[in-house]
Amino acid sequence: MVYVSMTGFRPSGVMQLPAFWFRTVQSFTQAQRAPGNLLTAAAMRAGVYHTMTAWSDLVSMRRFVASGAHLRAMKNFRKLGSGRVFGYACDEIPDWDSVYQLWQLHGREV
């Protein structure tokens, strides 16, 4: 069993891009090194910046979300733009397009 999460973020303007990229690079690096992380990927679709992560379990993902660079990024989230998240448990790491489709259907505003 793995836990998969996708976040989509749209900066509110060009002025927010430097801070957004700073926070994104730090959080991405933290995710790659986090215990339980199986996959960390990023892409841009339709003007939205996406990250997809896969975890060995929900507990590992929650530890990552509530610590370090990711926690600092979340505290600044609304100042920089808006976004949606979607996460779910599955039997194996799915392909990007499958998770993206589910994110489009079920993503919730954060």
C-alpha cells in the first residue's frame, strides 16, 4: 500500500514567483530526503504548478507535511497564491496522468 498526494498551486502574480520558487525548491528537496518518500515529481499543467509525491504510508506523508521547509511554505501559502490538494491510498505508485485526473475531479482548496 502507498499513499499518493498531488498539489496544484497557482501563484497570484509575477511578484510572488521568486518566493514561490524558493519555497518550492526547499520543500521538494525535503520531500526527496524524507523517510518514507518513494517518489517526488513536479510538472506544470494549464498554468498550475504541480507536485506529486508517493509515500510508504500516510504517517510518513503527514510527518513531512508538518515539518521543516514544507511547514514554512504552508504558512506562506495564501500570501503567494491559491491551490488544491488531493491524496489517496492505493496498491502501487500510479502514473502522473492518473493522479492528475483524480486531482482535477477531487482536489480540495487549501
